[in-house]
Amino acid sequence: MTEPLILRTPTDETLRRSELGRYLRHLDEARGLRFADYGALHRWSVSDTVEFWSSIREFFGVRFAAPERAVLGSRAMPGAEWFPGATLNYAEHALKGAGAADAATALTAYSQTRDRVDVTWGELRDQVARARAGLRGLGVGPGDRVAAYLPNIPETVVAFLATASLGAVWASCAPEFGARSVVDRFAQIEPTVLFAAPGYRYGDKDVDRSGTVDEIRAGLPTLRAVVAVAYGTGELRDAVGWDDLLAGPAEPGAEPVPFDHPLCVLFSSGTTGRPKPIVHGHGGILLEHLKNHALSWDLGPGDRMLWFTTTAWMMWNALVSGLLVGSGLVLIDGNPLFPDLDAQWRIAAESGATLMGASPGYLMACRRAGLEPARAYDLSALRQIGAAGSPLPPEGYRWVHEQFGDRVLLNVGSGGTDVCGGIVQGGPWQPVWAGEISGPALGVAAAAFDDEGTEVVGELGELVITVPMPSMPVGFWGDDDGSRYRAAYFDTYPGVWRHGDWARFAPTGSCVVAGRSDATLNRGGVRLGTAEFYRVVEEVPEIADSLVVHLEDPSGGNGELLLFVVLSGTETAGAAGADVLDAALRARLVAELRGALSPRHVPDAITAVPAIPRNRTGKKLELPVKRILLGAAVTDVVGPDVLADPASLDPFLALAAAWRPA
């Protein structure tokens, strides 16, 4: 391994001005603790996990209505018991907003469905109190489930906080999901109230969802009421209007609940079976997001957090948690690329965003298009650009640094729905290496394990967490004996969380996430993560996108390594003209892969396709494609609304019908 290029080195002044610097001064003054560098701080955070998480509670002023008996009762994984005896409420802390004044702006919402909406902290607090009273009038109490089929708009934030304030349990799906996908998720938790909108506008197209809402209602027999949010065209029948729900005056309040009381249910993508209903608790999410948002993302009172997301992704929950540290939120609904690729940069400039989250795919698209956002827009307020959802190639790191220099920190992270947070990421006290994530997050004992459960450095292994953390799920909804939960994370390495990613940690502490471990390429005993494959292929100018799968040989041979590519200029052309791969380009791809990776990783076949299948958060669907090529029915491998572009699977279905591997 050669050490990657350092693009940005932290300075003492940058650290001093950051929220992390403020936390370090607190540790010195309150506990007499000093650390030479981030590595020393991280080692303490996972070796003395009780003192670390106790210091997070203390530093952020987390209020317990009833005191804890201990910081950590049982340390076992699964089954770690955090702050037993303590009661609190997430919504109470979010609405306090680190002391944000009533007149300050809490929410700024951009949409193609209606004009920009601004909501002050005072208005947010009042609306949540009114919605809380309205929900209580509908019979909602602690433990009841409230579901939302809503876009990323202020009403959704209000409904979530009102639900949480009652001790009820929240779950949401984005309105682009079809009825079957929504029912597959919500039916598992048996909600009593459904928030829904009749439609929305995506770019220049109106989308009517009133019929879909009728289908969802029919599939959820436990519903007692539907609350209609006026958004888009159309109407919902037999529903309580949003204005009616909020009609009466109300006093703010929050029900104290146990630390691990369910706050929300997040659903897995559904690409490997029925979506898993992952339950997260009030206390775990509160502590994790306070730590992450302030100490990694450097957010505090008066900052502005922008991160394009839908309500079906855990990033929506992370976005709302910006309120915990007093940061205002910038909400975006609709087509994030409308009317052009510059749209998100313009919103960041207009809203004064201090943190802008962007998908790696978006950053790479801006690079390919030759955009120069720092020159074109006033982004002087911007301090960090966050990237998550899929690996960012080294060229993406370099492009961001070319645009913004050392003034803006590129914070690339990887985590997920399972922990509703980051596992590895950057921060103000960590270097930025081209193509590498800066290191494990504070409080996260992340490592790579080989097949025998031994930690490896400098080589690929399973991404694991060896010490419990508060935001690990309370469990799966309906999994009373915990068997599904244990099978998902703890069957491979007993007592150790296996995340399902394939990662390599460098001696410096930096990390590369090389893709899902179930999609790892293994040819002749040489393992390779798919992300490393894509870094080589997609740097070829003629290639816009790619996907690689390995079909193993049950008899022990090398199997079949298949590469699919989208040619530049054909991304929106459909099937016609997208399937011609000339011999010279094929030879170039072979040479690049042979030289950068190994002769074993030269594909057996390279095929051009119109589009690469991705889910709605932008992740490539390698495993579903692999299973389809091996003969599985599409209905058995991917949910009906998981795909961002349903037609993207068609070429693979045609290939599977015409060919079966030997």
C-alpha cells in the first residue's frame, strides 16, 4: 500500500474555533483530560466508553426527568443497556434547539410544489404543541405508531416531533414509493394514524398520489385516522385536515420515556428480502446525533444544515437532528437536479448553508460537467461538505479541494440505517486523504476482521464494531425473541457487530469502504471490493457508470466476472444506441483493470447497458443483479419501489432469459 495524498491538514486555529475544540476544552476543565491528537481522543472514547458517553451527556446538557442507575448496565452485544432507569424525550431537546430564540429561522423549505417556506423556532414550537394536542385528540399515546407518507417539508418535521413528544413511535416513507412497498413496511408496525399528502410536483411534472393513499389505507386495517397535508394537487377522502389538527391552542410538553423507548422505526432497503423494521430509541439517537452533528459536522447554534434526502432514508432523521444543536434546517423536496445540475449549489448559497450534504454521485456529476460552484455562487458561509451513501472516488475528493481549497472540509462518511449515524467519517481534527475516509467516528470501535475474527490492518475485511454504542438498535419490531436481530448482526462474530460492508483500515487510521461484503469479488482467492473496481472503470472518460458482479463456480473454479458499463452520452438515451462497445474501448478497460488491480480481475465479459440499477439513495444494486443473472425472479430479489429507475433492470432480465451460466 502507498499512502494516499493528503489534501487537507487540520490546523490549531480551525480546531479552536470548532465545536470539537469547545468539547476538548470542556474535557480539560471538567475532567482533567487532554489528548495529543484525534487518534488519542478516539482510543479513549472506545476504551473508556462509560466516561466518554457520560461526557457527551454532560457537555450537551441532556436532561433526564428521572436519573439513571448507571451509564452502562450490561455491556453484552447484543443487549447492552444504556442509562437504565433514566427517562427523557428526544422532542424536548430538539425543540429547545440549544436555546435558539423564537424569532430565529428553524426551517427553510424549497420545493417545486409550492413557494419557499420559512418557519421560525417560535412557530415550530407552537405548531408541534398544536399537532401534539391534535394527535392526543385522535387517541395517540405512548407506544402507538404514527406513520407518514409525506415528502421532506416542514409539516413532516412538525408531525415527527409531535409524535415523539407523546412517546408514540414514528415511521415514514417517501411519496414516490408505491402502495405495495409502503404497506410492506407500515403493516409490520400496525400504525393507528397516517399522515399523507395527495401529491407533489417533481421537476415540471405533477404527481397525483390520492389513489395510492387509498390503497395504503386499505392495506392498513389498524388505522383509526388519516391526516391530510395540503400539498400538490388532489384531495384525500375521509381525512382530518392538517389545519384542523392544529386548530386549537396548546401548551408545549413532552412525555418522559425510558432511555431505550422506541423513537422511530427505520426500514432497510428491501433489496435482500422483506424490509427490516429497525427500532431506534429516544436516548440512543439523541446522544449519537448530538455527538455527530457537533463534534464531526461542526454544527452549532445559528448554523444551517442542508442535505438533500427523502423521508425514506435515515439521512432525513439525521437532518431533523440538526435542531438538537440549534442549527436551522434547509429542506429540499422534488427533483434535486431541477432545473439544472447547479440547483443545490444555488440553494446552499441562498440559504447560507454552513454544512451541505451531497451524494458522491452528485459531486462526480458536477466534476464531469465542469461546474465551478465556489466561483459561480457566494458560498462563503459553507464550512463543510458531507458525502455519504456510496464511496467517493479520489477524483471526487480532489475536485472538491480544487473548488474550495482548505477553507471547506470535505467530510466523507459511511454508516447507515442500522445505527442511524456514521461509523467512519471525518471532522475538524482529522486530515483529508484523497479517496479515503478519515477514520472511525468518536465512540465507535470500528475495525476490519478476517474470516477467523482477527483484526486486520492494510487489507480488506469485514467492517465490525467491537464495543457497544447507544445508537445500536433497540431491536427489530415484532422480533420478540431477538432472533432476527442477532442473525442480522451477530451470527458471524459472536459478541461483535458485523455491519455488512467490506473495508480496509490503513495504519494511519484512515479507511476505505470497498462495497457490501456480500458483493465482494473473489477470484482465485484474491478478494476485491466492488468500489475499487468502479474507481478504475469510471475514471475512463468514455464510461459514465458501471456495475460488476461475480458469479461463483460451485465446483471451485474462478467463476464468471461480468462488467456492465453505461457509455458517456447514452445515460438518457434509453436502450437504443447504448449497447455498442467498440473493441478499442474494451481493450482499454481490460488494460486499466489489469494494471490497477490484478490479472485475475479482468472481466470475462464487458457489456454496455442503458443504465445501472440503483436504489433511491443512489446505491448500486449488485446483489439483486447477480441473483437475477443466476435465475432468480425479480420479485424475489428486489422490492417494487426500491429502484430509482424501474426500467434499469430490464436489460439484465433480458440477459438472464437468454443466457444461464454453466
